[in-house]
Amino acid sequence: MRKIRFLFKFSIFMFVAFLIVMVGLYTYAYFSPKLELTSIGQMYIYDKDSQLVYQGSGSSEWVNLEDISPYLIDAVINVEDKNFYKHQGFDYLRIAKAMLLNIKNKSIVQGASTISQQYIKNMYLDFDQTWRRKIEEAFLTLELEVHYDKDEILEGYLNTINFGAGNYGVLNASKYYFNKDANELSLEEAIMLAGIPKNPSNYNPVNHYDKCIERAKIVALSMYNNNVLDAETYNNLFKEPIEIYGKRETNNLQMLMYYQDAVLKELETLPGIPTSLLDSGSLKIYTSLDMLAQTKLESEILENVTDENLQIASILVDPESGAVRALTGGKNYAESQFNRALQAKRQVGSTMKPFLYYAALENGMTSSTTFASEPTNFVFSNNQVYSPNNFNNIYANKDITMAAALAYSDNIYAVKTHLFLGEETLVETAEKMGITEELTPNPSLALGTSEMTMLNFANGYTTLANGGYLTDNYFIERVEDLNGHVLYEHKNKKKMVLNSNYVYILNEMLSNTSNAKFQSYTSPTALSIASKMSKKYALKTGTTKTDYWTVGYNKDALLMIWLGYDDASEIESVASRWAKNIWVNTIEDYLKEKEDNWYETPSNIVGILQDPVTGKPVTNGSASVFYYVKGSEGNSISPDVKATE
């Protein structure tokens, strides 16, 4: 009996103590400064000229609660916090149930955060699961509850929550996903939106429609269980596909969101950005985006690529800094959010050859070193035979120079060079230039049979375009919080990894792909667009059965274009013309205000007039300048590479 009385008194004491503590806490919260609700949850993305490209939310995007669809309000409350209008910031019964369930399952299977707690967490706190963070969250939640009524809290929550794809706030999300104002949402659209904040990257309907619908059905079930939806309405939801809009009202380029996705992906990797700001979106992000270049690139793609199933990826880089000025990861972001510039791994074809020929120059070969261009079977010690072919089976059937082989993209010459150097040499050279993809050292590597992402491939080409310096291509120049405090600023890190003499010789050889003086038994691979060039470029094309590449640069710009089908279907030759036209029209427009800015000839480099194909000294009109490091002039010895080894 004494124990019962003791427990009773102890319970009364604890209850009274709890009331005193809670009254004290609410009193403290009441006299604390009022929290500001309309200045958080904003994300601003700027271009290189500090012009606003995208605004996530904020006071100018704020929508009043009465202007939000009642369907969405009901859906959010029922799935996130059904007792929202009954509690004072904490749902103690829900907390107790969650604790018992988690103890029973010996893991955290259910949370008990209220809308007020989530709002505070999104606004002001990081997401570390520590006692200090939990206590801070509790105090701020109390402050929120005593200074604002429930409608104000719910309004703030809906205007700042992350709805995925860079959309913060219900107005942005409604317009982006459904092209509607927040008060125009249908029941199904509202339920879909209500499910997204649980996991914005996985549940937004543009990127993951099926997952979004699965989540929406969970939201609908909560509404049904809470008697918000009747059985007939619940059972008839999502019988037909919901149309997704997936576009912005401003800067509504079809492909701009691919660039924004790349920005947000890079943002997650930057040091010094608090997790709370990453999740709430309270940031100003200054990027290297050139809107004029992005607009021109998109218009050229839409004008040239007439096959609706053919996809494209492209990237424009400032070689000196590595700043990415424009990027596309497909033809239409609303139709496909797969970012082919960042995510797709494709064979690069003959655009791999510049890496090979740099290695050749570094290992004693010269621009006039010759190999026979003729049908060749390479037989290896395990009796395997490799029989590469030239494009359209066109061969010189005689010795040709490295300069000619590069201009014509001769595959036989490339494989002979590759085997002469040793298959590991190309792998090591590509790695030195910034290629991090795992390359397989085999005979066909010289012809670009290994797959890599465009962004990583562009790193290697940037090293050639800036004279031999390794630098990371990047999208974000600076990140600030909403008060202007700099959280991150890009610092250029350049390291000389190549011999500038050989880089110069290689770049000169690459300019011959559009040089009419190399017209002979076949044509240079980019001669068809030479008349459109007002400047000198190092240029290389690449072709596989499924891919077309055009990559070219000078000191001021590097532009890379890829065309292909997502299912790796064979591609028609007309795509080669499309890729070249997109490349030349875009880069010429981008550089139209700049002088021709070719590379300065190093002091120990000499030029000699020679026959483009044979490399023999000539003085007539068909001669072209071959460049050498002093002392190696005219060295056109043919290394001994046999058809068997």
C-alpha cells in the first residue's frame, strides 16, 4: 500500500513539476525575440554576371494560406501531423507511441516530429541527431508556437518546404509541376505534392513519377483513415496518369534545368555549407553560367537535331579557369531528367586519339613520324586477331604522317601507335590529364572503346586546351547565406602536368582537321565546316556505331557535343553533320566579340614546310607547316610495329 501511495505522490509531483517546467519554458519563449518566417527557405541561383536565373521562394513568392488549395492543406496535415491544430508544438501521445514502436523494433522506424518542429528544423537547424540539436529544436518550436497562430505556422511551412527539383514553397512547386497556382490544384495533384517533402530527390514527379505515385497513395491512405476521404473517392484516385508540366515561368529554356541540376549536385560536395542551409535552401549561389551561350547552344540543338528520339549532351568550358559556361544533358528536361552530360557513360570514339598522340610526342615520335595506312590484322600471342577498319574502308595504302593520321582520323595508324607505345601508356596519359574513369588497356582503347561521362572527358580536354594544366571543371563560383556572408568561394587550382611544347604541337595538328591543304586521298574530318570558322581551332570528331562526337577548342573556349540514342541504337551518319553544325555555330557565336586567340609558339618550337601526307620537305602550295621541338626537325622515322606480336 505504501508503494502505491508513493507512486501516486511521485506521479503527482512529476506532473506538477512538468507543468511548472512547461509554463516556465513557454513564458521564456514568449519573451524571446519573434522568429522571422518570410525570409527563410529561399534559394537564388545567379549567372556569371550576377543576374538572377532562378529564385526558389521568398517574400515575392509567398502565398497566403487562403490562396492554397484546401486539398493540399488537408493532405499535408493528415500525412505529416494530424493533430496539428490540437497540440502546442509537440504531440506527446504520438511521441510515446513512436518510442514504444522504436523500442519494440530496436531501431528508429517511426518519427514523431510535428509540422512546427519540421518547420524549425528546415529554417534554422542542421539535421544532426544530437541531444543539443534536439533541445535547441524544442526551444525554437516553443518560440514559434507562442508567437504565431496555427494558420501562420502552416502558411510559413508550406511556403518554405522543399518540394524537389529546386522548388521551395508550394507556389513554385505548383507552377513547376502542374503549371497552376497553388489554389488551382486538383485533389490528386495536391496529394502528390504533399508526399514529396518526405524525400524530395526521390519523390518529385518529374524525375521519379512512379515513386511519387507510390508515395501519394500513402498520403491518400492517411487521409482515408482519418475520414478526410470517403471510400469511393479514395478507391478512384490515380486511375489515369497525371500530366506533369516540369517547366519554369522565367528563363524557361528546355535544357537549362540540366545546368541547374549540375549546380545542385556540386553544391552537395562543397565544404563549409551547413546541412541546414542545404536542406532549407536559404542560399545565394553564384555560378559560371553564361546565359547567352546557354541560349545559343539550346537554339542550335533544337534547330539542327530533327530526330525526336535522338539525344544530345554538350558542355562549354572556359579552359583557363575550368568554369562551365553552358551545359545540356538532353533535348527536353520536362520529358527526360536523365543528365547525359553528367550521368551517361558512352564510348568516345576517335576523340580519344589526341590523348594517344600527345603520349606519342612525349615518347619520341614527331608529327611527321610515319606508319603504313593499309588493312591490317593484329595477331597477338594468344592467337587473338584484331582487325580495325578505317571509316568507309578508305586507306592511303602507303606511309602517312602522324599529322595526316590525325587530320583523317586513321584508325590503323592509331592502333599501331598505341601498340608501339604499350597499351598502358594511353591509360596513364589520360589519367594524368584528369580522366578518372577506369580505362581498359587493350588494343581498341586507342579508338575510344572505353566509356566515360562527358563531364569527366571534358576534364581531359581542358588540360589540352589550357596548355597542359590540370584543373577541375566547375559550376559554382561563390555561395552566400541570405545575409551576404560568404560560405564558399571557388579557388582555381592549376597544376602543370603536360609538356607545353608537345601540347602546342598537338594543338597545331588538331587544327589540320579543317585544313584544306590536307585534302588528298581523303578529306580532313572537319573540312565541311571550315568555311564557317573565323578563328583557329583544335578540333576532333569521333564516331562509333552508336555515338557521334565533336570536340574543339582554342584558348578561350572548349565545346564538346555528343549525339546518340539512350538505348544505344545504331546512329545514322546525318547526326555527324548535326553535331558539327551545332559545334561551329555555337562556338563562333560565343567568341564573336573576341579576337582570334591562338596559342603562342614556345621559343624552342620550329616550323617546317612539308608535304601533309608524306612529311617530305616541299615548298609548293600544297605544303603545310609541321612543328617540332628544336633538334627533332624532319625526324620522320617509322617505328617498327609488326602486324604480329
